[in-house]
Amino acid sequence: MSMYFLDETDDWPEYQTIKDEIQQLDKRLIELKKELQQAESAVKSDPQNQNLKTRAVALEQQLKEIEQKLDESLSMYR
């Protein structure tokens, strides 16, 4: 038996589920950041293109949602 509670929780299926969710959210966060960077670059190249601006705004919103979900998942694991 371990002295610390969190040392024992690594074997619990609930915490493994949370860890898996955090990993998936991290991957999606990285993908969204790359996409957003590309979209912002495209907007700078063609500032009159409304479709590019709309895409960048949508990606920013998705990024915020993923960050919020990630914060919630991390707070459950702490």
C-alpha cells in the first residue's frame, strides 16, 4: 500500500478513462492550434476574404471549447 492516494489511483479504470480523454484533448488542441495558425496566415494574405475570417473565428471558438474541456478533465484528475 502506498503512502499517497494518487499513487494508487493509476490502477483505477476511472482515472485511466480520464487520462485517455486528456490525451485525446491534448492531441486535438495541438491540431486546432496548427489549423488556426494556418487560417490566420491565410487571412493576413487575403484580408478581404470573409470565408477565411469566418474559418479563423470558428477555429478560435473550437480552441476555447477544447481548452475548457481540458481544464475540466485535468481538474477531475487533480
